[in-house]
Amino acid sequence: MISGTVETAETLKAILKTIDEGIHVVDANGMTIFYNSVAASLDGLSPEEVHNYHVLDAFPSLTKETSTLLKVIQTGIPIHNQHQSYRNRKGIQIDTINSTLPLWLDGELIGAVEVAKNISKIKQLSDQLLDLQAKIKSPAKKANKRVFASYHFSDILSRNPLMNELKNQSEMASRTNSPVMIYGETGTGKELFVQAIHNASNRNTKPFIAQNCAAIPGPLLEGILFGTTKGSFTGAVDRPGVFELADGGTLFLDEINSMPIELQGKILRVVQEGIVQRIGSGIAHRVDVRIISALNEKPEDCLTKGILRHDLFYRLNVVYLELPPLRDRGEDIPFLTNYFIRIFNEAFHKKISGLSVEAEKAFCHYGWPGNIRELKHAIEHAMNFADEEGVIELHLVPSHVKQAGAIDQGQTGFENADIPPLKLALDELEKQLIDKALKQTSGNIQQAAKLLQVPRQTLQYKMKQK
């Protein structure tokens, strides 16, 4: 029995050593019983300098009050996702997100474990961005304020009726201060619309700040959004957040559905009251910020999944724009293809006149999941290998796009199968559903759109296409 317990303990230690996060375990007296190499590298120590030592002996800069491990041993209350910033023994600045948990056995507190995730590089990059944005906001740099909003409505190019209708709606919305929410797949041009709205508004001489809410740990994102106060957590400094930096201008919150749900509640307060408080500060700052948010999932899906608060959604979804994917904008594929060819002709010093017939078929039949961004990259790929003059042949385009041309030419091995093209079948089914919805609602487009669960403007566009 003892042998089995020892083997289990050794197996657990082996597993903990392979984890790429810092792990520090102490017993009920604060003595270190496990300290992995990742934690050691963060602290600039060796495991031997910490193992079997009391926390305060291994880390003399800490006290009973500042050590999260000792605090958890004393209270038995876990501490989740706490941001810590400190210099290790080698003088290197380290930023971590720590979670410290009590260890219980048969109702007795036997120790605590702390898991630390290194976010030093992310923190360094975010600080550099905030410092740069703060400099741009300063009076001495007024001439450069618009560097972060370089696109205008003239840069949104499309021959698609729905896209041009959305463009017109956006121009009208730019005259007000109402919140705007934009949904679109990756690469559909959400940021072009956001920047164009800012540049066409009466805030165009004020700051434009963009913040992506994805892939940044919640505690770090909170500091970026609201700012920090010296002493609010270990190593914290006085620094304004993006709400303060965007005061008087526009704040673009991209992928807001990726923001932790508890942080969304704090955003809601700023939206409702126009007041922001830095972390650890009791002083409230009034800010005048127009918020434009973007989603990479449909709003209804975000609400159903519980990754977007209903109350925040209703606050931010005043003006709603849904950008159609490139696959639903057939007329834009050749139009934008020729536009990008002209761009790369100038950049690569070539004189390409367009696509070959086969390449054009492949482009028109490919689904473009990456949308306009993917189309641009496909053209750039082909232009790297094209001759100085002539056209882009099929063999020059990316292989996954080339396959669409092969399918179009019947090279599938199933040419005699009695199956209609998928796009035609889907178009016919869509037409039938639209007709049925309009019939049930006696031609009321608004009610039909609700039945079909699509925006009214999308239904109107599809009706024109039928």
C-alpha cells in the first residue's frame, strides 16, 4: 500500500514537471514541497533554492500580507487570476497571471498551490501600445492622431448592392454618437467600416483607439481597458487605460464576444454612466467615448452560448451592420481581383492584365472562407510567380483555389451523378423559404425577416436578387 502511494506521488510530480506553467506548492506551514522548473525560470532561481524553504526565506521581498500562498493558507479562500508584476533575482521584469488554491484533505487545510502563467511578452507589447497611443493623444502629436484610422468610405470598394447600402447607412450613422455593432466573418472588412465611420464623424480630430479583446488574459485586459493604479497589484504602475486614451474620440472593441463575461459587466457600467475607474483607484474619471464593437460570431449565437451579456448587447447594438461574406457577393470577386492586380502591378513592377479564363472560373467557384483578405493574399501569391506581362494562369494560383477550377471543369470522377450543383440547390431552397415566409406574413418584410431570423436589409437584398 505504501509502495503504491509513493508511486502515485512520483507520477504526480512527473506530470507537474511537464506542465508549461509555474507551479509552487507549500504545506500548511508555508514550507515549499514542490517547485517546478518553469516557476524557477520565472523567478530567476533554481528549484533547489526554493524547495524545502519557507516562502518568506526563499522570497525575502514578500511578507505575510503580500504572499498569496500564505494568505490562502491563512484564509482558506482561493485567489483566482490575479495579475502580478515583479522583478526576479536576475532583475528581469516578470508579469504573471496567478491562481492560488487551498489544498484540503479530509476537511483539514494541508497547504496551497499556486499556478502562474507567464504573460510578460503580452504585457510588454500592450504597454508599448498604450504608451504609443498616449503619446499620440498628447498635444505635441496632434498632427499624427489619425494614424490609427487611415481608412475612409472611399476605400470601401464594392459593386454589391447590399454592401453599398451598408456603406450608405454607415455614412449616416457617422453623423451621430450612437454605439455601432458590426458582425462579419474574418476578412470581410469590419475595421474598414469602423475607421471610415470615425473619420467621417465630428470626432475625426480626436483619438481613435482599437483594442482586440481576444487572446488576452482577463486580468491583463482589464488593466488595458480601465488603467491601473500604483500599488493595486504587485508591480502595478499609474497608467491610463484605453477608455481614457480614447476620451473625446472613438474606441473600437474588436471580438468583444471573446471578453470574459465578468469584464463585460464593467464595460456596461462605463457605457451607462460614462465613468471609468482605474484598477485599485477610488477616483472616477468621466469619459466621452463612442464605442464601436465587432463580433466574429452572429449575435444570436453569442447570446445563446452565454458568451455575450444580453444587457451589454442591447446597449451596444444601437446601429447594427452585418457585412455579407465574399461568397455572397459574386460581382465583387472579379471587381476586387482586378483592383488587387493593379495594386500588386505597381508594387511588383509588373503589367499583368487579369486572370486567364480557367483561373477566373476557379476564383468564381471557390468559397473564400477568408473573404477579401484571402482573395488579396491569393492574388499576391500568384503575382509572385507570374511573368512580367500577360495573365495569371490557373497553375499559379494557390492549390486550394485551383481545386475549385478542377471541380468546375468536371474533373471529379462523378460527372454522371444525378446531383445538382450545391449552390443552385441552396439558392432554390432559399427562394422557396423566402416565398413561404412572405406568404405567411402577407408580404410584411419585417415580420418575414423575423421568421427567417435574418436582418431586414439582408432579406430585401435577397428578394431583389431573386
